[in-house]
Amino acid sequence: MTFSRQTTLGAQATVTGVGVHSGKPVSLTLGPAPVDAGYIFVRTGLEGPDREVQATTKSVIATEFATVLGDREGPIVSTAEHVLAALRGMGIDNATIEVDGPEVPIMDGSAAAFVAAIDQAGVVEQGARRRFIQVLKPVQVAIGDSFGELRPHAAGFRAEIEINFNNPAIGRQSFVLDLNPASFRRDVARARTFGCMNDVARLWSAGFALGASFENSVVFDDTKLLNTEGLRYADECARHKVLDAVGDLALAGLPILGAYRSVRGGHKLNNEVLKALMADRSAWKIVEADAVSVQAPARRGRASADVTSGVLGGLAPAFGPEVS
């Protein structure tokens, strides 16, 4: 497979789990889609007809607790970022995502189950050439102490993510990913969502995180990790933020040729930077890339972690509201 042409899935594959916020059972089925369809969410299980929404930045209606997609009638699906990250990270251009509940299932808090579903369904090339959004000039957004930037980077898509939490068990971490299917699978797909035990009661009282547990979240108290099995990566929190960024920026509608840098960011910042890029028509163009530019050599992510106390703000759970 050259990856110079668009791809879709060869068959359907289904995963089942619970919604991290509702705590209710939900099934998700990935399936093929035609050329240039992008990612189409189909909400089933409703009293009326199924509802569809294309996963683009125009469909984002909320980013406080997760990335929520909808239309004029209201929300259609929440917590879309992990399955979108898996599709983009594994090089899928066109897919349908059927969900029979209001949320994508949280699974183990990472994108691993969705990568396994993609493996099960298989990847097939389509007749049309792959298209990209090429970033032509830097676009920057600042929200409080958070900063995000998309800038030109012709070799592919790079994510440079830094987090900094007052919680000493997390502290300051950073991770850099040059995205391709191998690096996504190896370096970030298994990184789980994370949060602080102190925030659970507040989230529960607001009706959120009802499905959160040690089985699908990395949980910290004021000083230490509470999960008995430990971390999957020493810098798992930073890697999960990379995973989220890949998913949120998949809402560009096409793969991005550019570098994304984020400092203390989250879903809201990711979406605001993408909206700023789309709003400036001089900052990007659509190009067709050949197989060489798409198959840049795989590079391992570069990571650093400092688990001393951060200085830029309090801990905001990845399954909780963004704090800027």
C-alpha cells in the first residue's frame, strides 16, 4: 500500500463499552465510506430516524468536558476524540462511525480498542488520490496561560505537546510525535485519559464522569498515582494529550501537513487553533501529496518529564472540564 491514495475500511468492526460521562452501555461500529466522505458519525438507537454529522470543526458544539459534535438540532455524539485519533493516526481517510448512544465508549481510556477494530476491519486503498491541508504560515491562539500554534511543516504532521500541572505526580511533561501509523500505534495509542480524585465528586455532582473508573482512567491523588497496575508510559499524561490533539485536529476534515505546538492545552485550545487556521484562507491550501511525502521515515517521539510541582495552574482531568 503506497498511501498516496485515499483509504477506507475493508469491513465493519464493532466495539462495546460504556460512556465515560453517562456510565451507560454503548456500541460503536466502524465501517467503510466512499471517497472524499471523511469521517461520518451516525447516531442510531433514537426514537426517530438516525442522525448523521460529518466530523469537521463546523460540527463542534462543545469542548468543555470532551469534543462534542452536533447540528442545529443539538448534540449527536460526545467524546469523539479518541476514535477520531485512531482513524487519523492509522491513516484512514474515509469511514463511518455508528454509535447507538450519546457518547463514544471510553473503552480503557485510550485509542487501543479502536486501533484493534481498524486492524480487524482492514484498510483498503480507494481510487482517488489523498488530499492534505498544508499549513502555509503560523496561526496562533492564546487562552489564559494556554498557547497553541499550527505552523508549516512539509514532512507530515508533527505534534509537540507540553503539559504542566501543580500536582507533583504529574508535573511538567512534554512529548513530540511525528505521526504515521507505526508511531501512533507504538507511542500514543495506549495512553489513557487521566484525572485527579479530588475532582471526581465535583464532576459527579454536575452529572459527568459517571462511567469513569480505574479501568478506564489514570487517577492521581495530591501526591501519587492510585492505579495499582502503574503507568503504561512514564509520561503517559503528555502522550494522552498528544492523542487528544491528533483526534481534535482530525476535525480539519483532511490530514494536516504542519506542526502543532500546544502548551497547557486541551480540547478547547485544539479546536480554537483549528478554527483560527480555517478562518484564515491565506494560511492553508489543499494539496495532493505523493507517496514519498506521506511516507516520511518513522521517528520515535521525544519525551521529557519533570515530576516536580508545576507552576502554571491546577490539575484539570482529561475527562473533566478544560481549565484555561
